Amino acid sequence: MLHPDQIHPKTIRQILLLLIVVGLGYLLYAQMSFMLGAFLGALALYMLMRMPLFFLVYHKKWPVTLVAALMMVLSLVVIVLPLAWVVNVLIDALKPLLQDTSKLEAAVHSIDQYLHDQYNLDILSTDAVKKIPGYVANWGGSMIAATLNAITNLFIMYFLLYFMLVKNGEMERWLRNNLPMKHTNTSRLLTEVREVVVSNTVGIPVLGAVQGVVAMIGYYMFDIDKPVLWGVITGIASVIPFVGTMAAWVPLTILTFANGDTTNGYWLTFWGLIVIGGSDNVFRFVLQKYMADIHPIITVFGVIIGLNMFGFLGLIFGPLLISLFIMLVRIYYDEFVLPHEEEEQQHSHNSST
């Protein structure tokens, strides 16, 4: 018989087992954390492919391995190749700047001089201007390293995606059976994840591409050098919180004024404020009719959090984290708080009768 102050051996074994599980889990995470981006990318692609996958496999009775292979090839053509083209355009455009930074330094100096003469603003000191080429060189080197890392993650992502597609039913059944909540709340949670992931996976690139094309047209009309490059940069800049496309077209506009081309400078200002900025609102409104209507505050703060945690994929999974937090609070209320309130009300009703 155990002493009252003695811990039961079963409790000790349970605690030790939990410590071992947690320790091994942490060790595995520490060694495999570099695969997190690949896993999230595979998850995003699976969410996009889920409905056509189910249609072809369970309704049309196609072999699941064939459908998985076709969808992976299709995703390479539709998603990966355009991204590779964007990276190639940026690298080709940066090569001359990395080899001869005098042009970049002259452009930055022109902008700084114009702001000082016209508005008495000293944004960049002479020393800061001279350091910019070094920053560009470092950024270029980082981008090349990131490209190599992205290629590695790409192979891992498609390796994971293949098993997600082939084992789709088993994976989803496991989630539904093992999540610690009622089946109705499990369905709500999985639906929320799917809607937010699909909305951001499709919506963010589409909005960026639209703004990039609109900007490219303006740059071409108003004599900006390399309009395709700057259109791509503007599309990428559209994901920057608060600033957005202004990070690209505002410096170009100031440089145009600094070079004495005031007519095109005024037109670029109009094009940036009205056309590029307006295209975001118009197409966002159109997309929200067909996708999850995510509140702008969730999107903005989710992107800020996500970029810091997951890098580029944080554009998708940052807003998802906030949406999941809100959803889980509602589920907690439904699972534990609401039944308790109903029991209290029933008890008070029985007491009164």
C-alpha cells in the first residue's frame, strides 16, 4: 500500500514517457525545421488540388497515382515555372548592377539631390549613398543563396505532396478522428483552413500579378527603362504590408522628376495613385466574392507575423494563424463554456420548479 505522500509508480512512468516524447519531438523538430517551408508549401498545393483530386479519383475512378502525377506536373507548369521566370528576370537585371554599381549610386544620388533641392529633405547622407551598392551586392548574394535553398525545398515539397495526394483519404480521416474536438467543430476547423489557404494561395499572387501588369503598362507608356523588370518588382512589392506597390513606383517617380522629365513624373504619380492603387481595390473586391472574405486587419497583421516566421510562405500561413486562433477560441467556447452555461441554466430551472 502506498504512503499518502508517495507518488504512484504509474504516474511516474507517465511523466517519464511524456518527457521522452517531448524531448524526442523537440530533437526531431530541431533537425527537420528546415523542411517546414517545404511542408507548408505541400500543404498549400494539396488544398488547391483537393477538390479536383477527389472528383477525378472518387467520381471518375481514375487511378490515384496517375492523378497525383498529372497534378504535380500541372502545378510545376502553372506555379513553379512562372516563379522561375521572375527569379531569372531579377537575376539578369541585377547582374549589371552587381558588376558596375555606379549607375545605381548615381540614381540614388539624383533622388536624394532632388528631394533636398525641392523639399529640403535629407533622407540619405553621402556615406549612406556610397554604402547602397554594397547592400545591393549583399542582397544579390543572399538572393542567389535563397534560390539554391528554394530548389532544395522544392524537391522536398513535391516529395511530401505526392504522399499527401496519394494518401489523401487516410490523412484526412486520421485528422478527423484524432483532433480533440467534436466532429462538427473538426469539420468547421478543416473548412476554415482550406478556405483561408486557398484564398491566400490564389488571391495574393493574382493581385500581385495584376498590379505588376498594370504598373508595367504605365512604365512602358511613360518611358521608364526596363518596364518589365520594374513591373515584376512592383508586383512583388504589392505584398509588403502598409507600403505595397508604393515601394516600387514612388522611387521611380521621384527619379523621373530628378532627371527633369516632369511630364512623365506627373503621369507616373497619377498612374501609381489612381490606376495601380485602384486595381488592388477593384480586383480584391472581385476575388472576395469567390473566396474567403478575410478581414483586411487579419491579412495585414497575418502577413507581418507570417513573413517573420515562415519567410515568403508567411503570406499564406500568417493570416491562417490568426484565423485559426479566432476559430479555436470559438470552438473552445462551443466545446466547454457553452455546455457549462447550459447545465447551469438547466440546474437553476430545475431548482425553481
